[in-house]
Amino acid sequence: MIIYDLCNNEAGELLIKWFESDCKRKSEAGKALKKFVQSRRRDVQPHIGEEPPKVGDFIYVRSSDDYIGGLAEVTEVAPAEFIRVKEKPHVSMNWKYLKDIQKTLAERYGEHRAHLCG
């Protein structure tokens, strides 16, 4: 058996030590990456209510041909309750329509973030 033969000489011992230390490094790197990601994560609370959201609030938006719906960050609130979101900046959306479907979209998308397709 190859592994048995490797373990019975110095090269085999070095190989085993390298493998164990490599696994430990990967484990430590994984822990560091997880800690980094958690430090960057923001707990997002979707905007709830009849009033238009404020800049920085998160709302649910629908999917379209080039866009996957979900939570999106409001970047602009214009008069007449038209809003823009960071994830789809070229489109104005009517809050009067969106406020009525927030609950439905929340059930559909949960914590999923909105983004462009592709």
C-alpha cells in the first residue's frame, strides 16, 4: 500500500507533517475569512410602512428581464414618491405601487439581495 510505504520513511513523515500543517493553515484562513465576512455584514431591516422610505433604507423590488428582485438600498426619493435604488440606478420606481406588494415580495425573496442578471 502506497500510504503505508510512505509512512515508513522520512519523506513520508515530512509529507504527513506538511499535510497536517496545510490543513491547519486552511482551517485558520477559513476562520479568518468567516470573521471578516461577518464583520462586513450589515443587518438589514426592510422599510415598513405607508410613508416613502428614506435614502439608505432597504425595500423589496421585483424582478424584471435584466434584474433579480430582492432587498435593495434606496438612493433617491423624488417628489411624487418615485424612488431609485442602488442596485438598479437607471430606473425610477413608484413607491405607491411598491408599498402594497412589500409583504408579498418579502415572502418571496426573504434576505436575498437584488442584483443585475449576469
